[in-house]
Amino acid sequence: MSGSSIVFCLMSVLVRRASDIDSFMVAQFRFLIGLALLGTAALSGRIRLEFRNSRLLFLRGLTGGVAVFLFYVSIARLGLGKGTVISYCYPVFATLFGAFYLRERLTFVRGAAVAAALGGIVLLAVGGNGGPGTGWGGLGHYELLAILGAALSGAAVTIVRKLHQTDTTYAIFCAQCVVGLWLVIIPANVSGDSLGYGGGAMLLVIGVLAAGGQLLMTEGYRHVSVTTGSLLGMLVPVLNLAVGTLFFGERMSGRGLLGSAVVLAACGAVILTEREAEEEGRRTGPPRHDPQ
């Protein structure tokens, strides 16, 4: 799980370096490489791809595919640290969706953590650098997109938790790649911009790292609890904050740093309070996995 977080951090660094490349193109490479790896594994007989709950698989692909694209946009436009912190607040939204869709109990502690996380997002995002002018409520346009991406990731997590009762991890991941590819393939190729060999190689590495991080994470969840795995996954925004500051010269105001700390602490609290839900999940199906 720690290795998965490090790999996802490296992927995020390359996305930040490739911020001049259209985010649709970056997402297209990720989905294509994911499909190529799944197809190769299926052809070699290492995995079996079977799809049962088609409606939920499509919704998982739709929410997860858009979330992946918005994650890349957030890093490219808001910076490595800020974009990742907002995007990785998805456990907060997953808690809300789980309460309404999966009828999971929303305890006082979890509700307080959700409220604190939302307050931290406001501290981090209001009056930010997210585009020319500001959007709704003083939030920059790209901050709003990052929050939307986090909400969609939370919805995808909720759907994945339901899908694990009927479908395998490989089928769920394949659904994301297939639907996501259909979403981005046209806008990724209408601009006509030439990547060159250097740009193409960078996107290839981004796609391989994304798939590698996903596989490491999936394997890790076989050996650790959901709580432990999710907490280790929160290493990604922490690492990205450090890398963004040290290597990309990104700076946050005191309010932004406070907001980041509140968001990360609140998400950790949300994850720690999932032990009861985890015990219930063992009776109904395998644990959830990261939406990315």
C-alpha cells in the first residue's frame, strides 16, 4: 500500500510536469494503457473478465472516468499540492453517499469529521488561483472542478462497494477504462496538437505508473484492512504537498495550509471511524478500493 502511494505520487509529478499537454490526452493514455494491460492479462489466461451488473458498471465507469480527468485538470491548473489535497477528500463524499445509497449509519463523529473537512476545503479553496475571476461562493473555477471531481470519486467509491457483491475488481477497473475512454477520445484528438516522441513517452510512463499503482493497491487490500489501506492511501496528498513545495516552488497561504491540515485530518478521522462499516462489509462483500 505504501508502494502504491509512492507510485501514484510519481504519476502526479509527471502530470504536473506535463501540464502543457491537454488533460483529455493524458486521461486517454491512462485508459488505453489500462485496457491494454487488462486485455493482455485476459488473453494470457491470468485473469477472467466477466461483467454482471451492467448498469452499475456503466455508472462506475462514468463517475470514475470523469473523476480521473478532473484529477489531472486539478493538478495541472491548481498545482501538485492543492489539486491533490482537494481531490483526495473523496472519503468525505463517499461517507455522505454511503449514508444515503448504502444506508450506512452516519455517526456523530463521522458527521463532525465530514463538516470539518468541508470547512477545510473552503479555507483551502476560497479566493484561490483557480481561473480568471471566481466562481460560485468565491471559489475559483478550477477549485470548483476539483471539488466536483472529489464528489464524483466519492460516488464511484460507493458504487464500487456495491459492485463488489457481484463483480470482480478487474471487471470494475475495466468498466472505468472503457467508459472513460469513450468520454475523452473525441476531445483528446480534435485539437490536432502534436505530442512528439518526448510527450508520447511521458504519457506512456504516466499510464504505466497509474496502472502499476492500481495493481499494487489492489494487491495490498488483500493483506491489510480497509482502514489501514485507506490511511496509507492518504500518503499521496501529503507526499504531493511536500514535492510541490520542494521541487515546483508551490506556495500556500497560511489559510491554505490550515485548510489542507484540516482536510487531511478530517479524512483520516472519517477513515478511522469506518471500522464498524468494515465489519458489516465483510458480511456483504469485499472492501472498497480507490476510485482512481
